[in-house]
Amino acid sequence: MIKTKRVYEAPEPDDGKRFLVERLWPMGVKKETLQIDAWLKGVAPSHSLRLWYGHDPKKWEEFKRRYFAELDGKPEAWQPILTEARKGNVTLLYSARDTEHNSAVALKIYLENKK
């Protein structure tokens, strides 16, 4: 199972492998306190796509389309997540305030279609 969770939420036993899927380190979070198995910067949307999207829910569908196209071009970035998800639970960690329209949610949708 693939789950998403804000980095500010406490880890839970059923999180499984925890992957930070942000290009930038989350503000206000110390590296030694965030319990992650890996920081996968390469799976995050490109800088230009992040700037274009700007967390505008009206752009959500087009953001997903563009982000999925980026992901199609770099399977080496997301394959480790899918490999672990086939073994057990995986949690994608993100810092965005919007819990429904962020790159981790889009990545989850993308990966679930690859299973």
C-alpha cells in the first residue's frame, strides 16, 4: 500500500518505508528528527513545473499530466518506491499544506497505475 503523509505528522508503525519526495528539504524540520528511509529528490517535479503549478488547485489536472510526463522519462527515480511498495507499506512524505493537490498525491496516483 502507498500512503501519503505530511512531514510534520508523527511516524506510525504501519508507515512502512518512508520516502521524502520533495526537491527541497522541508522548512522547520531537522534532518536528525525526520525518520526517513531515503530522500528521493529526483522523483520530485522539476523546478520549472513546481513554479508553474504554484499549488493552484485549478491547475491540478494539467500539473498531473505534465508531472506524469516527467516521471515517464525517469523511471530510475521512482522505481525504488514501487519495488518497496510491492513488498509492503510505503509512505510518501511531503511538506505542502494542501493535502489533496500536491506532488506526493500525484506521485501516488502515478505509482498505483504502474503496479
